[in-house]
Amino acid sequence: MISKLKQEACKRLLQQNYIGHLGYTYLNQPFVIPITYFYEGDKIICYSGEGHKIDALRKHNAVALEVSEITSVNQWKSVLVHGTYQELRGSNAKAMLHTFSLGVKDVIMRSELRDLNFISEFSAKISNENIPIVFVINIDDITGRIRNN
């Protein structure tokens, strides 16, 4: 049986994962791509290099993020986040990238039981000239479904 996930269960699923599928529109075509993220309360933190995705998000800021945990065809959870893209710049971007790197490191250490020493140095090594595009998805809505039979 498929049923709705409660809000707290949706948020827990987002907190316990770091890879999702970003949905966006470009030239009236839908795109869905995998992306690394960190969930922090009312926003999702991400980063990217320049390219198709960033060009598209700058033109049309409505986005979706889907995150799933799939054990089998009859046992899974899925969360869908709708929100808006907001690009960060300068010291705000660098600070958010630091939050992202520490957050993802923590999720990986808890879920995969492995240490990632290199990731804590990730944001410190980025100079102001070499900073990637850091953005947040400001969350408008979170829904989820579960199948467990």
C-alpha cells in the first residue's frame, strides 16, 4: 500500500541523504539530473559549475528536488521538494559552501560509516576567484510517499 509520508518523515529522509534528482525547465523542455545537496531547515544547499543547468535556473527559477530510498519494488520512500532557485555570491556563497561541505561530510559519516577528511578542506581551498556557483533552493512545499508491503 502506498501512503503519504508525514512532514517529519519527509524532513528526516532529506536529512539522511545527500544525492537527489533536480528537476528544472529549459527552453520549454523538462530536465532531471542527479545532484549532491545538503538539507538545512527551510532550504537545500547545492553548487555547480557554469553550464546548461545554471543557465536554465537563472532564466526560470522554479525547481523540484526528488530524493528516494528504495529497498525493493514494494518497499520505498520518496520525497518531492518544490522551491525556487537563488544564486549566492561572494562571502555568502563561500560560507554556504562551507556549510554544505561540513553537512555532506556528516551525512556520509553517519550513513556510510566512513570518514572523509578531504571534504572538510573543500571550502577552505576555494579562492574568491575560483568559487563555484553556490545556490539554494528555497523550499515552498515538501510532500512524500511511502510503500511498505
